Amino acid sequence: MTEVARKQTEIPERKISRRDFMKKGGAAVALSAAGLVVGSRVFASPKEEPAAATGVKYAMVIDLDRCFGCRACMEACKVENNTPEGVFWMYVFRFEEGRYPNVKLSYMPRPCQHCDNAPCVKPCPVGARYKRADGLVATDWKRCIGCRYCEVACPYSVNYFNWGEQTKRQYLDWKAPEAESVRQVTGGTVPPYKNPDLAGAFKPENRYIAGGSHQKGVMGKCTFCVHRLDKGLLPACVANCPVQVYHFGNINDPESEVSKILRSKRAWRLLDELGTRPSVYYIGSVPPTPEFRQIEAVKGRTL
Amino acid sequence: MTTPVMQKLPYGVGQWGRGWFIIAVIAALITGFGLFAYSRQLIEGLAATGLGDIGTAGGSAWGLYIAFDVYFVGVSFAGITIAALIRLMNLERLKPVARMAEGLTIVSLVLAALMVIIDLGQPGRGIINLLRYARPQSPFFGTFTLVISAYLFASLVFLYLEGRRDAALCAQKPGKLQGFFRLWAAGYGDTREERERHNRTAWWLALFILPLLVTAHSTLGMIFGIQPGRPGWYSALQAPSFVVLAGVSGVGLLIVIVAILRKALRLEDKLDIQVFRWLGNFLWILTAVYLYFIIVDFLTANYSGGSREATIYGALTNGPYAWLFWLTVSMFILSFILMFGQFARRRYSITLVTIAGVLANFAAIGKRDVIVIPSQTHGTMLPYEAGTYTPTWVELTIILGLFALGALLYIVFTKVFPVMEVHDGKNETVAPAEETGKLQNNGTARKRMFVVTLLSGIALAVAGFLLAAPIGPTADPMYSDPRIPFAPLIFVIGIIVTILSPVVYELFPDKRGEKREAVKA
């Protein structure tokens, strides 16, 4: 290649005086220190809640010694939240452990854990998934862009994406002729059933966090039945459990049922070693180990 | 001025031959198929894909789309790195491929941006909400702002400034594209000052781009590497290995493109074996580093045994993904052996280097898949049953369509702008700017404008970042909202203005004597 003034301009050797070096170096150090401080604040994990926090903070205690795996809570959740086929915002594991004939069965409900340091809240690119002051981890389905980052980030696998337009609810095709006849008979109140409370905005942020009508292309998960809490009711799974496996209440109130149970019994939280700090506590039994095998797994086609 | 220096535009620019049209039509047809598949996905939603929910539904929430998004961003590595290295280290040998590499970077970044949008469940909402609410706490923020705006824009600015001289040359020839070249050249006069000025800005721009590049590819790795809930992803090795794998795929694809253009444009004498030797050596070094990463990762996951990482590796080495994993690893090794053998014997063959490039790319695609998918189907922390993921025709067609779109964009690029630097010193010179106009070096105003642009860009970017990132505990609802709406847009604009400052520096007009001033006054 011939020379066409493309040569790098000759760089003259320059002496840097000590004063100059100190000035520039000092400025660079100060700038990077400022960057580190800002960065560590922006990306910091939330601190542990102070012991005497005020206000309501919801928590759930699940008594595994009582659970016998009837899955009524799953059913209640589906009816209450109109979740589509194959979607289980509440799921009950039925586990088997050991080898025949020395086999042990155990059951473990798995709602959303509503973590204080939620792995799903941090990576949400638009803040659709957020943590409320009352402890709920909420999904704003009107803001969600459907990137599914929360779903891959969640160690508990509680997220269910609305892959397509929902035509089936309550295992009955809304567009099927028999649905029409049911609708006529019941005046549109029982299956095919649509919970009108799910559509609205919720205080204090005025955001759409109850799941709505499971719109195509947005994420959904357990909401702790925020629409029921709003009216002073318990979540559907809690209210419908036949043997009172679930206890639900304000963990900031030392006299609440959950606070009393947590004081008196040894409790553990699921995958606590990841630092997620869930709001769901388990008492009785032990956390599942990799030796636990799932039996009668409910596997549904997610449309 | 009277002697026409070139009869035709160089390197087939503006000459749309029959072969070119045939390829363009085929590429357009495949792109059309891709568009059709995407229309199906728009109607049916992501249900048209093979994706599914992790956990009870036994699926994979991220699949080929994310894998190929990562691949496209990775490929973009090559172009701008090589162009920047040529600038910074004076690698004369590689100069002929600089422009081809820059083109590759820009095309692949466009494809990556499209791939992200295609992957979204709510694409329309996504574009608006990202500018409105994007949160710096999310690793995706890096992808959307650093990769797709900063990186793409910096590459465009680099290509633009580096191409001005050639554009000025091409603008001398009459033709349909003359206006376009004149616009590109933007009054480039090829004076000594302009050349020196350009050398200076290009050097600084290159210096600025290199850390941006490492950051951008690391952010992409961080998308996976900082998720404690996904065994197989959660690793400090993720970010550096993404940078290296980006290099492997990018340099590999660049070798393939250089080989194709060499034949298609008959550039055998300009693109000699030395170019391939350099690129090939670059490739085997990166591949060796990546193989080393694979081994380290494997040992870490398997040594203790019983960990969840070991489950993932079980699925990879001995489970449903074994065929893909071993195919990938053997392609990496084969590519490495092909190149290293040539290096050791000090004899190079263009065909063999190209084969190594092709292998490296297939290996990179395979590796992206085995990074993204098994951690979702087999990496659940609770004892769910293992899942499966099989891509549907919609996904495959869309990805194929994107590749065709990329090819189409690239071959259009080769026809509207010379793929190599035109000037070779002897007879190709830009007409020297008229000295009669008394060009004055308007240094201070130029510098002032440059500094103003640069500082306002940086100020906007910093302000946008801080406004987009509320500082506080997660429980604060503020945490999910920017302090003011569209703060991320301010950040992106700030970055773009910052990157535009060298353009201001180079294009700021010289004063043309006192005449004009007098007229105005």
C-alpha cells in the first residue's frame, strides 16, 4: 500500500509533570470512585427490613404436617383467578422419597413466594414486575412487554406466560356452543366464569396487577389474590383449604396469627440459601431435596 | 480535473449485475417467508413457537430467538473490533477488510435488534415501554441501550467518518449514486488538515469503542450470568466467555464474508493470503481461549458432584442435548485444529481458513443453544420434571428470514458503497479544495462546538441514567419507575449525542473567507 497520508500522525514524546500527573490521576480516581458509589447504590440489594417496621406486610405460613395433597387450593386458585388451562399459579407437589417398600409421601404447596429480594423484580426491564410496600410481588399486565425475563430468573418457576389468546377457561371453551347454553342458563355468572375484580387498578400505585383477562403476550403469576385482600378477604387458596394448612396475615403485627406461629415453631423458607428472602414460610416436614421424586405431576398444555 | 480518473465506480459499486439480482431476489423471497411466519406469530402469539413455561409445563421460556439474538450481537464483535484495532495498532495488513467488517457489525446489530423485538410477547408495547420505563437495574437495559443504541450508533459513526474520503472520491463520477456520495462526503476536501483531523478523531473513537464493546458483550453475558435461580447460567465465567465467543463467531463470519467477496468481486490480488492468515490466527487464539473456558466450566460443575450444575452437565454430555453439545464441541476442536495446524506448519490455505470460519460459526450457534435452553428445561431448583423444547417451523423460518434479510442488506451495502478503501495513492485523489476561497482553519470554534456537543451528550446520558435509576430499596414502588417518564430516552439520546460529537468535530464547516460574512452583515 502506497503512502497516502494515512500514516498515523507522529506522536511526539511528551513529558508529564508530576503536578499534572497528580491532577489528572486524582480526577480519574475521584471519577471512578463516584461511579462505583453510584453503581453500588443503583444495583444494591434491598436491606433486611428493620424489625419494628410499620404498616402491613403480608406473609403466608404453610403447615406441611397438615397438608395431604388434595389440591383444593389449586382448584380454588383457578376458579378465583380464571387462569387458563395448564396454568397453576398455586401448585401442590406430591413427592415420593426412598425405595419400595420404604417409601415416604409428602406434599408441598408452591404459591409465588413473594420474595423481599425477588430475583424476578430486579431484571424486569420496564418495572412491570415490582415489589409493593405490603410485601406483594406484583405484575403490571398493562406494562409487561412479554420478554419473560422474570420467568427465567425465578428459582421457584412460578411464572406462567400467556403464550396465546385465551379461549379456554375453567376447562370449558368460551367459544364452544355448550358454553353459550351455560351462559344463557346462568346469566353469565357461573362457568364460563369471569371474575370482574381482576381487571381493575389497585391502590396505592394504581396499577393493573390482578392478572386481568390473561391477555396474550404478558406474564402472570400468583398475586396473593390482591383483589380479595383489597376487600379484606383472605386469598382463595387460604380460604378454601379444608384442613387449614395456610395461615395468612400481617407479619409486622406481633399479635397476628402468622407472627405467633413463627415465634413458636421452627420455620424454613424455600431455597432461602439463594438470598431471595421469601414471604412464604413453611413449618413441619423438611425442604425437598433432589432425591424427592414427583408423583402425579399435573402437566397441562399451556395454550 | 479534466482527466477522468475512473471510468466506473470501484468494486462494482452501482453495477447491478444479473448474478447480484438473482441472489437478491432469493434473499428477498426467504425474507418474505420469514415475514409470513412472523405474521403467524403476531396473530397466534408466541403460542406459535415451541416455547413453554418453565416448571409444571415442562418447557423453555427462552429458546432459539434468544440464542440467535446473542449470536447476532456476538457476530457484531468482529467488525468494529478489527476496524478499531487497525486504527489503534496500525495493522496495515488487515486494512482491506476494515470496511467489510464494519458493514458486518452494522447489519448484525440491526438483526439483533429485530430479533429482540420478535422475541417479545408485546412487541409494540415493548418499543414504547423500553424508552419510557427501562430500568438500569435490569441486565436487559445494557442490551437495549449499550448494544442496540450506543454500539450500533458508534459503528455507524465510525463507518461514516472512515468512509468520507472514499465517498468524496466516488462523488466525482457522474451516476445515480452521485448525490448520495456527495451527501456522505459532506464537503470533504481531502486537505492535510482534514486528514489529520480525521486520523485524530478515528483514533479516539476507536479507543472509545473498545471498552464499549467489552461492556456490551459482558452485559449480554450478565443476562445469564447473574441469575442465581438458573444453574448452568450462574457463573462468573459467563461474561468473559460471551466476549470471547462473540469474537470466535464474529471473526469466523468475517472470514467467510471476505472469502465470498474476494471471489464475487475478483479481489484476489488485494485480499491475499496475508489477510486470511491474520484473521485465521485471530480465530484460533480466540477458539483456544474458549475451549479453555469450556474445560474450566466442566470441571467446576462436575468435580464436587451432586450439584445442580452437574445435572445440567448430565443432560449435556449424556442426555437429550448430548448430540448438540458434542457436535458443538467437536466443531470447535476441528476449527481449532484446522487453524492451528496451518499456523504450526506456517502454510496457509484460504479454503481451509474459510472452512475453519464456517465451523466456528456453527459451533457458536450450537453453543448459544446449549447455554440458553438446558438450564431452563433441566435446571429447575425445585423437583419439577425435566422439560423439553422443540422449535417450530415459525421460529426456524423467522430466523432463516432474518439471515436472508442480513444477506440482502449486506449485498445492497456492497453495491452502494465500496467495500474496500478506494484510494491507492497514485491516480485516485480527491480534487483538492479550492485554495482561492482562502480556507481558514477555524480551530477554536470547531473545538468549542465539539466540546459543547460532547459535554451536553455526557450530561444528558448521566442525567438520564440517574433519572431512570431510582436509588432505594426494592420494596419502594419508586424502584420500579423512573423518576420522570422517558428518562431512559434521555439516556439514549445522551449517548447518541456523545457519539455524534466526533461528527461535529469533523464536519464543522471551515470559514470561507470574509465574503459570506460580509454578505450576511
